[in-house]
Amino acid sequence: MGPPIESDFHLDISSSLDSVWLNVFENLPRSNLLQAPNTAIALMPGKGQNPLWGKIMLENKIIGVFQLAQAGIFANFIHAILLDRGPLFLEPHNTFENTISFFRIFNETSPRRWGRKRRIMPEYSQDPEFEHHLLETGYRRVKRSLPYKTAWLDCKDNEDMQLAAMRKNWRGALKKAQKKDTKIEWNTPQYHIKTVLLHYKADVEVRGYTATDAKTLKKLMVQFAKTKELWVGRMESPRGLESFMVFFKHGSCLTYQAGWSSGSGREANAHHLILWQALGKMREAGLKTLDLGGINEDETGLTRFKTGAGANIAELSPLYC
């Protein structure tokens, strides 16, 4: 495969987020939480970072977008720039050639140098040829960095198609939850956010699993709630909260970020029912894909839950600098 042609390919990077960028983001076939502006607004100030928003231009037309985090002192002589799970292209521009062109020009814009830290997590499938081009361009693979695995679940056109994509045992657990007539609530007043966070924090501390810390989750929930892009499905009983799942909407996609179930919630298969209802809400809203989050090889039960629902495991590129 020959080198891409870049004569009319350039990057337009700004510290301002405009309606044109947002419109492209809303129309992407697939986006992710790390590239969502709400995530930057919620988290970057606390890290001393500033967001930058870039447009990918080809023949004076926008074919994709990306979001950066940067921090610098002494007029950026000491400088850090981060690209997490980008760039993102409109169809039909999500090609090998365009992705390589992006990283070649990005390297020219922000080259490796003394005093600059770069962290690059490409939103591109793990591929030896892709890595070869990155290394030739001037990137280095971060030591001990492994490909990132996540689970993508497509929202089908109707319930029958959705059920057909699920494993038999997953459908059985869902049917059991539906027969119990379990009620799931989706309204999310402020006090529900507090209750969810209390249960989440306690669960992480008791079980000791790797997860988003409660302070970060709170910042995300508060920010996404402001734009009505926070979805929380909850099962409650007279005893209180029994189960929940937290989702964030970004563009045409949804990301599952956190969840918890009590013994009663697990017995009721509440997470199966919440996820099923989330897919129905996605269908009504015209959303396309649900990112069920990273795959941890040590958490086999959670992985089975995701793949049993019909999700496909995607292996994305590791970190580069």
C-alpha cells in the first residue's frame, strides 16, 4: 500500500468548541466517551489541562474531528499533549490512508522533543501495518503498553433482531427478569446521583476491583446531567436502591460506565433488564452503538455478560508517544 496523498489534507485546531465541530461529532457513526466534549469539560480543569478541538480537513471539507488535552508552562516549552481514542472520522472517510495521514500531520504539528510529553491512544484496530507506519513517522510505542480491548454492542432495528444477537442463556436471564415484573426507573434527580455514588464507592472499596474512582464518576455524572445526556437505570425496593447502571450519551452512541447490584438485584437479573431497556431507549433516540467498556481478562463474569448480550470485542491500538 503506497503512502497517502496529503496535499489537500490538514488539521484545524482551536481552543474554542464551535457548532460545526459539535455537528460533526453528533453525526459520527461511532464515537467514544474520551472524545466527548462533556468529558473534557468535566475532567480536564481538575488535572490542570486545557481542551483543544480539531477538525480534519480534506479538500476544504470536514471529514472528521478529534479532541486533545494539553498542559504547558513557559510558553509551552514544557508541554504535554494527549490524544485519547481519536481521531474520529465521518463515513466513508474512516480509512487506513486517512488515519495515517492524520498521524503524519499531527506529528509535524506536535513532534517529539525534549520537554514535551505525548500520549497517543489511536482509535484504530490493532494492526502491525498501522504500527509500522506510526513508528516510521516518528512515534514510539509506550513500553509494556498492550492493545486496548472494549466491547461494542450494536443497537438493532427491532427487538427481535436484538434478541437474536444474544446468547441463549442471556435471553433466559432477561426473560426471568421480565416475568418477575421488575420495575426499572430512569428519572435521575440530583439525590439519586448521590445515592448511586454512595453505593458505587462502597462496592469498589469492599470488592477492590479496578474501576473509575467515585470522584471522577461524580464529575462526569454532574456534567452529563447538565446536557441531559446522563442515563441511569435503577431498580429500587422498599429497602432502597437494589441495582443501577450508569450510561453516558455522546453523539450517536452510548457508553456504559458503572454499575452495582445487591443480592436482590442479582437475583432479579436487574442488569439484564436495565441493559435491555437501555437498548430500547437508544432505538427510540436513534442511537447506533453502545460501548460496554473495556475488557478485563480477570473479570470473566463481566466479560460473559457483555458478550452474551451480543457485543463484539474490539482490539484497539496500544499507547504511543
